[in-house]
Amino acid sequence: MNGLSAALMTRRSLTFEVAFGTLAVALATGLRFALDFVLPPGFPFLTFFPAVMLSLVFASIRCGITVAVVCGVIAWIWFIAPFGSFSITSGALMAIGFYALITATDVLFITAAVWALQELSLAREKANAVAQSRTLMFSELQHRVSNNLATVAALLRLQTSQTKDAEARRALSASQARITSISRLQRRLHSVDVQAVDAGEYLREVLQDTLEVAKEAAPVTLTFDAAPLRILNDAAVPLGLIASELMMNSMEHGAAQDGRAIVDVRLKVDPPDEAGQIPATLEMRDNGRGLPDGFDLDMSDSLGLTVARQFAKALDGELTLARASGGGTLAKLHFTVPRCTEGAPPKAADADSLAEQGMMQRIA
């Protein structure tokens, strides 16, 4: 709200109104007497118009109307012929009528402006309340989703502890790890204040979460290097899930003979193309025994690789697995993301926009 709007919306005390109105009348009258010998005939109200307008803006509408009446009487007595009387002549009626028309227009204009500002302020308050309510509902929804996922993971953990079959235990443990990873991923991204993330920092946190939830897998040494890349949440979700699945696959199959896995992660970013799309490549290399002969990713029955392949399609990317030159497996995800120009995170709702819409509806 600018200075003029603030002045119109500020409520003044009666003492302030009386003091301001008295000062305005006195200054306007004194200035008019001082200019009486300079001004040509026909300007009896020249210095009184600003006094009325200033009183309307900086005091109140009531004060402005009072100042207009008092100034009109003073001008009628001292500056409209015949001077020093309330004589009614055609010239006096025309001058007073003109003065009344101008001051009435000022009063109506200021009254309408004050009403509009009050309506806008009320609409803004309601919009802020709606925005806050939406934020709380969104946060509560995400909290419930995360809790439900955590409950499912806990049930799977309980079922795993009661399962005797080793293959079934591994499947349940993998499912538990995936659900826990998705729960943590959901907590990181689904915030009303976060619409974009740094891909490198985000992937580092996702992979660390994956290592934490897969406690039964072999110990892993993770090295990480990422070029700066800011991506929207819509792209971050499948990217994080792909990275998590590839990490779990490396922990399960990528350990060397000594039982310890070393996973090297690289995020490479190329300059944007003419369409504003940024090509990027996520590489994950482990030190395991490598892929078996004749391996075909499209024909693989591994649940984790199937999930990663499906999310790569959702990202409009290409996922490949091959034997690394120095041994082990090299996974590459080629994808593109739009240039992210987001500065500050947006708010849950634009209260000013909602307020203006509400104001327009009321006026209509």
C-alpha cells in the first residue's frame, strides 16, 4: 500500500481532525489574503481548493466537508462582491455553485477511493486467510502421506522379521527400502515453499537416504561430483527415484569380492540448447563384477531396474547399463530439463491477486 492509500486508510482522532482542519482553513485564508492584490478578479476560491483536498486525504472526509463549508463561507464574505456581506447576486451564485460542484466532486472521489481501499483490504484479509488455510491443509496432507508410507514400511519390516525364506526376506527388505526412500523423497520435495531444487544437492541427499534405509546391504563408499543444475520438482521426483533404484542395485550386485561396494556418482550438465532445454547426464559406476554376458536392460526381470526404466521414460530420458572399462557396471541416464528461472520460492497463494479478484467481483 503506497503513501496516499495509507493516508486515506488511517483513522484519525477527533483532536487531530479539528487541529488539521483549523490549520488548513487558517493557512488557506491567510494565503488568499496575501494573494488578493496579485490575483485578477474571479478567483475567490483558488487557495481553498487545496485546503479541502488535503483535509479529505490526510484528516477525514468529515473534516474535509467541514473545511469546504467554512472556506466557502469565508470566500463568500471576503472575496465575492459585494465584499463583507452575504449578498446574493448572479455572480455570487455562479461562483458558489462552481465551488460547490468542485468540492462535491472531490468529496465523492475521496469517498469512493476510501470505500474501494476498504473493500480491497477486506478482500486481501480473506485471501490471506484462504492462502493460510490451503497451506495448512497441504502440509497436513503431505504429513499424513508420509506417515502412511512410514506405517507401510514398518509393517513390511515386521513381516520381514517373521519370514523364514531368504528370498522372501530379501524381497520384503527391498520393498521396505523403496517405500522408505519414497517417503523421505516426498518429505523433501512436497513443500508449498519449495518448487525447485539444486539437482546435485538433492541427489546427494537422496543417495544418502538410500544408504541409510538399506542397512542390510553391503557397506558402500560413495563418491559424488555434480555440476550446478536447478530443476523443478516435476523432474526431481523421477530423477530421485531413478538414482535411488540404481544405488540399491549397486549395493545388491555391485560389491567387489571383498564384499565392499564403491559407487562413483557424476552429474554432468551441458549448455542449454536453442529451445532452453538443458541436457544432463547422471552416471553411476560401481566396482562389482559387472553385468553378465548377454545382458539386455529391456529384458531384465529385476524389479529395481524395471522401476528405474519406467521413471526414465517419465523423465523423457534414456537409461543404459554397460560394463565399465575398469570393471564393474556403469549406469547412465541421459535427460533434459527446462531452464529453471525461479528466484524466490512462490507463496502458497497470491493473496494480492485473490484480493483484487474479490474486489473486481464486488464492483461488478
